Amino acid sequence: MKALTLNADRRLSLAAHPKPEPRDALDVTVEVVQSGICGTDRSVLVGKFPAETGVVMGHEAVGVVDSVGAEVTRLAPGDRVVINPTLYCGTCPTCLEGHWDFCSNKAGTEVGLDYDGSFADFIRLPELFCHRVPDEMSFDRAVVIEPLTCALNNVEAGRLQPGETAVIVGAGPMGVVTAMAAERYGARVLLLEPDTTRRSLAQEVFSSPEFGERVTLHHPEEPELTGRGNLVIDSVGNQLERCLDYTATRGRIVIMGFNSNASATVQPLKLLQDGVQIIGAGDYNSMLFPKAVELARSMPLERVITHRFTLEEHEEAFKVLAATPGVDYSALKVLLVPHSEGAET
Amino acid sequence: MKALTLNADRRLSLAAHPKPEPRDALDVTVEVVQSGICGTDRSVLVGKFPAETGVVMGHEAVGVVDSVGAEVTRLAPGDRVVINPTLYCGTCPTCLEGHWDFCSNKAGTEVGLDYDGSFADFIRLPELFCHRVPDEMSFDRAVVIEPLTCALNNVEAGRLQPGETAVIVGAGPMGVVTAMAAERYGARVLLLEPDTTRRSLAQEVFSSPEFGERVTLHHPEEPELTGRGNLVIDSVGNQLERCLDYTATRGRIVIMGFNSNASATVQPLKLLQDGVQIIGAGDYNSMLFPKAVELARSMPLERVITHRFTLEEHEEAFKVLAATPGVDYSALKVLLVPHSEGAET
Amino acid sequence: MKALTLNADRRLSLAAHPKPEPRDALDVTVEVVQSGICGTDRSVLVGKFPAETGVVMGHEAVGVVDSVGAEVTRLAPGDRVVINPTLYCGTCPTCLEGHWDFCSNKAGTEVGLDYDGSFADFIRLPELFCHRVPDEMSFDRAVVIEPLTCALNNVEAGRLQPGETAVIVGAGPMGVVTAMAAERYGARVLLLEPDTTRRSLAQEVFSSPEFGERVTLHHPEEPELTGRGNLVIDSVGNQLERCLDYTATRGRIVIMGFNSNASATVQPLKLLQDGVQIIGAGDYNSMLFPKAVELARSMPLERVITHRFTLEEHEEAFKVLAATPGVDYSALKVLLVPHSEGAET
Amino acid sequence: MKALTLNADRRLSLAAHPKPEPRDALDVTVEVVQSGICGTDRSVLVGKFPAETGVVMGHEAVGVVDSVGAEVTRLAPGDRVVINPTLYCGTCPTCLEGHWDFCSNKAGTEVGLDYDGSFADFIRLPELFCHRVPDEMSFDRAVVIEPLTCALNNVEAGRLQPGETAVIVGAGPMGVVTAMAAERYGARVLLLEPDTTRRSLAQEVFSSPEFGERVTLHHPEEPELTGRGNLVIDSVGNQLERCLDYTATRGRIVIMGFNSNASATVQPLKLLQDGVQIIGAGDYNSMLFPKAVELARSMPLERVITHRFTLEEHEEAFKVLAATPGVDYSALKVLLVPHSEGAET
């Protein structure tokens, strides 16, 4: 089969790769229909996030079950599935307390980083991590379930309550999905983005009547944003100090974007007096995944998809996601489609 | 009556002062039995915390009701009371949502700062802020209820769960009371203090059999403290960076000590990946006060009292609380007793 | 002024009544624009709920400030307001703990029951209980804020989570508003109603595009309802046993409808084994009111209004709400409009 | 080896039984040191709870690891362990959401009911369900960890807060352990028991100084119990109606005792108006077990043990737990000790 693997020089190359078959009795092989490109994928390629040389990258995927191991009971060939890439062992002390997202045995189980991922024709995973896509749900919606789970994790870590105002910093694909999640949790959402193109792309996403006027787009410099957020989510990862300005008394800030270089200075007395909290949410706990599948039924997640490319076009796919100084972003969620003829639109 | 008032040069002086009488129909005048000295009082005298010149200082007090306004129904002269100094208006939009601790009309209502306090023979307060001391409870225990309420607020903001480990940084009077509170909430408590004398004073407090071995004293440099705290409370106010070392994965840090000069650098990615939260708790909500009265019934709070002085001895009283370079702290909670003959021991 | 007062024989009569003026310095007199009829009002008239003879009934009201007491600061004549009828003293021990909904001094403060209410040209209330209607919000929407607050209280007591399924039993006005609330809190909602007319009225309410397909109407006998509800709310008040059938494992049932005659038999072991909870929510805490005002901004609450009558037409107004054996209900929310010329549609 | 197995006529018989050896690579065989007798065990023998004929009964056990499967990594022969008998599959949809206590594949995994249990010389279990006993902890304390986990589950389901009052109905072994748990969670505890002997046995348990005066014993008929409990736990299982009397406004009732015949009548309107909740907690989620191990470090659980018998003496052991009309209960927790010479006291 074809697969995009990571070179020693942090580049992707498309090459023939052995098709994975169920190895353990509980394994499932899935024919990939399409995969989203995640910010982490880009971070790997620019050297900001570790990954193993030779790995097949990609972890946001939907597909069709191709073959199953001997003890698989919940899935059968032909089933439409969405992949939950957050593998956990289930037996370490951390897992025994239910904190699967902090599993002590993650080495070799990080899909697309040190475990072969979904930028390929096929992917193999334990049955546990393949969730059936509801019949009436398109693959375009389902492929955004994984980012949605991540968004839910951050929204819940921030203890967002209906009737509160959420400020989401950054209208990239994750910012947009997080804004959708916050709206679904009953909040009024202010989505901030300096890039004009991205701001209009996001504006377009939220023009759907079901959002009413609950999600609005703003330039991050608008003065009336000060103190507005009961919850402020930094989807960029280096905006903590700025987020403090956006935070209301008794507000919470959630750090969502991965940024290995970011550092911030805080005044403890100010946090104390304003009753402000700064929250690191960790990865999402796999328990959240079924909830994301359920919520996706009534969320037009597919609106965040702006581009789709074949595996062969991977360089172009990553390019539309890259920020060039002085040039606007042009994309939100970008998909890689192994079998372009099968791509649903 | 006698009262300790604040001079323009940030010093206290003992002077004759008009005895306060109930002014509004819901006012109560309380004859002060004794008052604790709070860290904030010291901060005022060293210029780190604002207060109005001429004010009678002091806000941790117990006493006996002397006289009551025409519409007071819950209290009568002779009743033993403890004072809740966190006045709120009850009618501003913040109060209407129950966030009394963030009342918008605090000006002129901060007991001991811009509203005459308890370092005096008498104090006047609305009935609402005088809580009856349970019959079987000593004034020595009751005078620590106010600091306990503050401790509860921080412990609850940190969402401490039974079975967790709490690391309390600093074994001054607030650190010790907070350690008591954390123990009562079901935690194992590690109380950190570099000062040898304070460490032994605190050790003595927790030698009471009802604490079992659940509260232990430690030097802050002990290497095995790393990553131990599910909850870490900084009772000093400038130890945030250090607290990050003490915090376990998925742990919470609560900033408790007031320190207007403190600043700290944090790495957002580290908070994110470790699932760590930094929490400013604000002042306590007055709703917590009845809970503190109830919990005090079974907590030997009086063990934290190490000294008591008359109002005349106020300079000496503040001196035992002062840190002199190279000299150990010698006190935990220090009381001021207007009528020394009436002081209970 | 005109007012509908309660006779000794539990009937309403329209009569001249002295116009209320601000009596205390914090009082406000509001000219009533319109009032909703609540189920409780009907219960009073059929003798199922106590009320004082001679009282002006009505407690769901919007209007315009007519005059204000000397110390009123937040409101001025001409301001558009919605009334929160849940008066509390703020000073009893229960109020001091923030449980305003269980205030110990309710006698003489129950609006429309033993305190003159809003089925009149004017009503007098403490400023605290008059909330400004947002500028862009119609009176038709605002008049449903009070029932919405009640709905929020029950939905929150049931700890409804986004992604869960809520079963609401009864599509009367409260059932419909509760379904709207549950949808806004992120749930999929199944609204049950045996009455054909009411079912189509409710269906019409939820045909608005912003509800997507998240709220669906069902006959209570549909077999596929068994075990569906993570949260089941009985808006009728005598359906507890039936609700147990609708409840999923680990589900919660909230009793919402007032029914003084209802009684139910439960099997404790079944509750234990299924992890089911039966929840009485009490009245709403006044703290919820501002949240309801905020949420109402993006909820088309006015869709629940089906009828409006003048005070003179009160008998007809109550009649459309009455169930006659064999005849379908014909109304959802019914309004009484003192000044019909001023009624907004 | 010796084992107590269940006959077709619901009696236990001591017989030779094949020693279980690790079967799967993750299995562990534990040499049983001692087992507690649970109320469920008695219910099986009197025909009130189902169990499979031929099964080795018993599920509250501590012991020493005898042998381990090929892939066991956390345990080795000689390790002291306590058994968590709540097996779950980890792969069904319910388990995937973390609700292990409602696992869909329980058939054949109920230790001591349809999976060979601990009233035997040895027991085999997956490594996952064997928790290391802390070095300093006695087997007598550790054998009560399983009942403690059950108690924690009920206390947490009842959302007990520090400073609240818990009323525990029934001072049998579970009632006493639950009272200990409630005390440790910060509550004042009223423990009710009509049986004079049991009341004094329980009184003796709580005479240890670490409980202060926080746990008191009461006859269930004491009139001052009315409305006292913020949380009321029915450890008997047929006292729901009575519990309603003990419950304070806004209180919660948790049904804990298994009683297949119990039925209760409730008035929905009363629950609504008083804000009362009736809670079925389900079995405990295995996630709670590590917390129970940690809390046991500072809880004198061994005080609840009143008797120990050899397997040969099983009839006598069950007899001391049986209620004979007119005769007082004489026991709290009763242990069965396979190797009496090794029993720790």
C-alpha cells in the first residue's frame, strides 16, 4: 500500500509500505477514507515535536473496516469507523484510576508519531480505538470528531457553563472547532483572529443559521474584549499573557495550543485577587470519544474543511497550512485522501 | 474606649476612641474579647497593603454582644459571637449572583482597613456578620474561625479530595490552619517550612492524637517532595515556581499568600502536558463562614495560638511576628486582648 | 388601578385596587406590560395550592419602571424590566449560606400568593427583584424568562451534560420551555405528550432552524422510549413511576410538576442496582435569574406564547389552559395584558 | 486445596478443590490469608441473591502472591495483596466510557458468585485486580479495604461535604465502615442502630481518640434525629421511608443495603419542595479502589473485626452474623482464615 512516512530529515515521503493486517486477536485493519492534518503533524515536520523516523504519520482518520482479528466482536468488515488515536494500556496504575490520558505506557502507542498512522491506504488498531460512525453521518463530519474530542476536553477542563462567555484565541481549525464546542455547551463565543482571511473563513463557518448569533469573530486588538471571557482558551499556545487581559473576574484560562517555546510571566497576587485560574488540560481522556461522536450528530463539523488533497499532493497540502510572513492563512481543516475517487464531499 | 488606630505614617497608636453604638436598626455592638493579628495587618504596617489613616485595625475577633439595634432578632446582649469581617452589599449585580466575595461596593466596608475594626474594646457591625459561638466552644478556638474560613476557601478552590496529598508551603499561622483544614478534608498533608522554630511549633500543633500521622513537617528542600502534591497551596505568596516542582501530574496549585511584589515565569506547554492548574481563589465567600463554625467544633484550632498581648503591648505583639534576618520566627497565631483580665487561656 | 384579586371562594375578580407606590427606599413600582399565567395560578383557583384571599395574583411579568424609592440606584422610570418573584430576606441562617430559595422568612413575600402580584396595572417590588430587559430583547421573549429560570433550575439539579439525552414528560408550557433549556445545555431532547394538539403546538415551536433536529416530539407510549433518558424530567408531577421506565442506567429523574396528590412506589434495590437518582430541585435560587436573562438572548422563548388576553378576559384566559375530559389542550403559554393597546406581538 | 463451595441447596460445604494456577499470561494466583464475610454472602445462603452452584464463595480477601503468569509485571510471588473483586472487561461500550461498574460483560466475572472466590486456600485473578498492600499496613486492616471502597462509593454518590452531618442507618459491619468513611470525608456522623449489642460494639469502635466526638451512636427512635441528615445512608436497604424523616432540607438519601423485597412509597411533591434526592449508587467503580487503599493508611479499619474462624468453622462464622428474633447481634466483621496458624491478630 501507499503511505506517507517520516524521513530522518523530518520530511514526508510517499512510498510503498506493507499493508498492516490484524496481528492480535483484537486488532482491526481499517481502509482509510480520509485523514485530517493536525497542527501536531506540522510541528513534527518543522522539528518542534518528536516523532520516530520511519513512522507512517496521521492520526485523524475515518475509514472502512477491512479485516478483523479472531476475537473482534463489535466490528466487521465494511463497517464505517472513526479512529480514536489515544491508545492506552489499561493496566498501569494511572489507567487503573481511569486517567487513561496519562497512561504510563505510551511509548510505541502514539498513533502517527511512534505507531503507524493514517496517512496511508490502511491502518491497524485495536478494536477498542475504532468507533462506529453513525449511519446518517458523513465521513466529512466524522473526520472532525477527533479534533472535536480535543476541543471538548479543553472546554470541560475550563468548566464552561451555559450562559457564560467564551473567548477563543485563534481561528485556525482547532480554534474554530473549539468555538463550535463552546457554543454547543451553551456559551456565547467570541472567536479572535488577526489574520483577515482566516477570520472570513471562520465567519463563513458560523453563518449557518443553527449558530444564531452566538459565535462572533473579532480582531484580537478590539478594546472591548478586555475582561470579557468567563473562559478564555488559547488555541495558539503562546498567548497566555494576552489571555489574562481577556479574562473576567473569576474566569478560567485554558492553554490548548502546543508551543514548546512559549513562556509567560504571571503576577500571583493578581490571579489571587481576581480569582483567576490557569488550566492545563492534558490530552483528552479516551472516555470523551463516545460523547464527541454523539455530539457530532448535531454539529456541522464538516464546515471547517476547506481543502482536500491526495497523498501524492502532500507537500501542497501542508503548504496551505503554513504561515508565510505577510501572507494570509488560506485554510482551515485540510484533508489527505488516499483514494481520491472515494472521497466524499 | 481604647482602640489601636492607624497613623498617617503607617504606625499603630493606642488612643481613646468613641465607643461605637448601633447606628442602623440591624447593627450590633460587640465587646471584643480578643483579636488575632493577621498577616494583612502586618502588611499594612510595612506599607504593602492599603488602609485608611485613622481606621481602627483588626478583623479576626470574638466577643460578647453589648447592645443591638431595633430590628436585630437573632442576637441579644450577652451572646458570644465571632465576627465575619467580609461585608458585602447584597444588592450589586455581583452579589445578586451570589459572588459576595467580589461585591462591587467594598469601599468603606473592609473591616480594619477602611471600616473600624476589632483592635479595640468594642466594634460595631451589621448583625449579619456576627455569628454565634457554639456554647461548648472556647473563645480561643472561635478566634481562629476567621482564618479557618480563609483556609477552607483555598482548600475548596483547589478541589482537594479525600485520599489526596496536599503540600502546604509555609508553616506560619495560615499555613498551619490550612494544613488542619486539608487534613479535615481527608488529605494526607505535607507542611513545608524552612524556619526551624516554626517547624517545631507546627510539629507541636500536630502532635495531638486526632491528627494521627496525617500531617507531617518537612524542610522545603527535601528532594522527595518533588511531584508529591495533588494540591499545592502557597501560603507565602511568592513560591509559585517552586510549587510547580511539588505538583503531581494533574495537580492544582492555589496561590494563597498575599505578596504584592511576586512574579513568576511559567511554561504553558508544561502546564498543558502535565494537566496542571494554577488557581487564584479570591477572598472567601461569606457563605463559607457557617461551615467554618461547624467544622471548628471538631478541630483543635486553639493549638495554633502561641502568644497573647494587651492592646498596650501591641508593638511587642507585632514584633514576635516579624522576621529578622538570621533569627527564627518565634510565633504562630498572636492575639491582642483588650481586657487582659478577661482573657481565656 | 385594575387588578385581578383572589376571592374567598377561590375565584378571580377584576376590581379597582390602590396603585402601589414605592414604600421603602429600595422599592420600585413597575407598570405591568404583560404577565404569563403559570400552572401554579391555576392550581390556586382549583384549590390545590394555598394563597391568601384578597391578594393580587400573577408572578411572571414584564413591564416599565414607573417610580422608584429614594435609594434605588440601578433603575429609573422608563426602564424595561422583568420581574423575579422569588423574594428572600437575605438575613436568615439559610440565606446566609446562600440558599435563598429556602429562605426561612417567606411568609408575606410570595408574589401573587400572599404578596400583591402582576395581574394588575402596576406592581411594587424591591429593586433587587427587578432585572433590566436587554435593549434588543422583546417583552414577549422577556416574559418567558421567569419560567426559563425554573426550567434551568430543574435541568441543573438533574446535572444534565452536553451529549446526553433528556426526556421531558409533558409538553405544556413548562415542558416546552424545559425542553428548550435542555437543548441549550447541549442535550438531545425527547419531549413526550399524549395530547395531539399540544404535541403539534410544541412541534411547531421546535421547527425553528436553530434547534436542528435536537428536539423531537413523542407520544408517551412509544416503546422505544424505555431507558432512553440520562435525565428525565417530570413536568407534570405525577409521572414518577413512569419516569423510571424512561430512565437509562445511571440516569437521573427530576420531579418538576407540582402535584399535591401524587404518590409513587419505588423499589430501592432497583434504584441501587441501576444507579438511578430521584431529585427534588426545590424552587430556583434567585442567583439563577441573571443567567436566565443572558441565555434568553439567544433562545426564541416567545415561540411558546399562543394566546394573549386582557385582564377583563381572564376567565377565557384560564379556560384555554383547562383540560376538559375528551377535549385537547389548545394552548401553551397564555398572557394577560393589562393595557391591550400596549401589547407587543 | 480446601475451598468452601456452594451446594445446589444453597449451603456451603468444605471440600478439596483443584488449586487454581495462572491460566492467562496476566493471571496471578494468591494464597489467601483471610477473607471477610459480606452481607451478600449471607444473602446467597438464605436465597435472596443469585449465585452459581459449585462456585467457591468469598470476595473480600487479602493474601500473598503465590505464582504469576508470563506477562505479569507489577507483582511477584511473596507480594502482599488485597483483592478487588469487581472485574470488568474494559472493552464494552460502557467500559469505554469508564463506567466499569456497569460493565456489560459481568457474566462469569462476579467473584464468589459465578467466578471462584476467596473462601479457599488460593484464588486466581487477573493482575489488574490485585492491589499491593502498603508495607506498614496489617492484613487485618487491608481485609477491610474492599468494604471501605463500597462505603466510599456511597458516600461520594451522596456528595457528602466536610462540615455536613451524615446519618448512617444501621451499625452492622457496613454501617460502621461507612460511618468511618463519612467521618474521614469531614462529616459529623450519627450512626443509628436499634440492637443494643451492636450499638455497643460500634461505640467501642469509635472510642479511638482519632475520631474525637465526631461519630456518635443513637437509637433510631430518638426524636431529635428528625431532619438532621444532610446525607442519610440506608445501610439496611429497607428503610427508605424512615430515611426521609432523618433528611434535612436539600438533603440526599443513598440506598446502600441490598434488599430484594423492599418497596417504599414517596410523595413527589414533598421531595420537590424539600429539595431532597434519593440516590442509587450502583456498585463501586474499580477506579475507587486505589483511593481506598490510600485512605486505609490512616483509618483504623481493623477495629471493625470482631470474630475470626477457620474454613472448617464456617457454619459457626455465619451463625454469629445471623439475626435470631429476640437475640442481639453479636458481631461486626467476621473473618474466615484458611490457615489459622498464619492469622494475624
